[in-house]
Amino acid sequence: MMVKRVHSEERRRSEGRRRFPERNFSPDRPLRRVSVAEGIFYPDNEEAVISQIASWGLKDGANTPSFGGQVIIAPHGAWDISGKTAGAAFAAVQANKGGAAINGREIERVILLGPCHSSGEQGIYLSESVAFETPLGDLPVDLRLNRKLASCSPAVISDIIREDDIFHLAEHSLEVLLPLIKYCLPDTKIVPVIMHGSDPALISGLAKVLRLTLENCMEKSLIVVSSNVSVSYDPALAFSMAEEFRSVLPGMDTAAFLDRLSDGRINACGSAIITALLESGLLAGRHFSALTPLTHETDDDRQIVYYGAFAAV
């Protein structure tokens, strides 16, 4: 099946809202987040999904161990545009780049962090669902760690984290990567987190929550940041911001990264999340490296979007 190539973010979001079915919010029935981007961002059937992922060189996770303690950045464009780049990020996990250095164990959970592309109140949003649908089968949510993240909030900053599925229902930034997680790590659980906003207090709050929650279980965890590299109507500016992102990221300098985010020298949609990870201290002793050359596309609104894959090793 050919994936419908849709570039405009607004068209993608509106299509997702149209396709999203009514949810049963009965307290007696656990919530399950169903897919809204299949057939738009990626194929809508198991055979086509497996075929496309395998074409990127990824191995079936049922027969390929992957080790925790790693952090990757992968793009969330449509698979026909940036899927191979996202695949390179997950290939690094299967190759265990960096995992052995910190005695990584088999991955029990994936902390999946992504930006919000809709309007609304700034905050960090956990899911209320018990599972997320993919064409390869459901991914269960790590409810214990989800609750631990939520319980950290009052100790860090009032109402910084909320369990609220509203921001998850039509958001594609996490969903586009779910089939890769299911293929590479079929038995893992996920902790889906959406961040909306880039206020410094929000960034610091997320950094503290991540540190408090993950510092004792990093060796069994994989952190995946869903982020494109830059976007602009001006081709020269889009290129400049992409190059700035790529050059500043390996330095692991929180202040430098935040300065560039604040003054507009970088505008990667996951920049606030990456800044929080740098500030958290969870990446101490490691450095991000590029796994692929930067690629780009021009969307239907004539915006130039850059993509890349990175791993902290």
C-alpha cells in the first residue's frame, strides 16, 4: 500500500481528527489510544509496515536483543520522507552503541517524549490510556512509571505534569514512531509524554521530573525523543538552523542550547525536551552524535523541514 503523502501539518492534524473514532470513557473500561496517522504518515496494515521497516535494515526485535541506557532522537515526518532516518536511530539501539559502556540491560520500557503540534495550555501531558495501538499490535503503557512521573509533579512545580489524553488523541509526533518500537522491542512497555511549550521553568521542571524518575532505572530504559531538526519558509534560514542544531548538540551544553532556542537560532520542535534532558544530568559523560546526514523536504505550505537522527553515546 502506498502511504498518502501529506505535508501540511494543519492538514495532517485535521485529517487525524476526522479519522479519530469516538472514545468510550466508561470508568469500567480501560482506555486504549487508537491510531490516527496510519495510512497518512505510515502504512495501515501489518505486512506493509514490516516490509518498510525491514527495508531500512532493522531486525525483528523478537530475535535481536537491544540494551537499555541509551537515548536517541528520531524524526516524525511521514515515513516516505523521513522513515529511513528514524530507522537509523533505532538501528543504533540494536547495535548497542553506548549501552555496553554503562552496563545496559535488556530494555523494559521506552520513555517516548514528543512535542505538541496543537494549541493549548503549556504543560507536560501523560496519557490516561493503558495501551497505544499500532498495526503490529498494542504497546502497553508502563502504568507504574507513569504514576511515578505524575506523583513527582507537586514536589517539582505545581501542575507541571498532568494525566490528560486530550493532547495525545490527535498528536502524530509519538505515533509515527510506535510501529518501530513495536517491531524492534516487541515486549517493551512505553511511557508516552507530550510537552507543550518551551518556558524555561517548564524545561527545568521536566528535567527534575526525569531525573527523579529515571536515575535508578536508566539501564533498563530507552529514551526516544521525537523531533524534526528545523523548519522555515526561508530555505537559507532552515538550513542555518539545522546546521546550528547539529553543531551545538554534541557539546551537551544546556545553557548554549537554551540560548539558541530562546533567540531563535534553533527551532527544532523537540528542542525544549532535549534541553530538559541535558539539564537532567541523565546524559552525564555522553555526547550526541549524528547518525545520518541531514535531509529536507518542502511541504505543501512551502516550508522547508530538515530531518536527522542522533544518539547519545
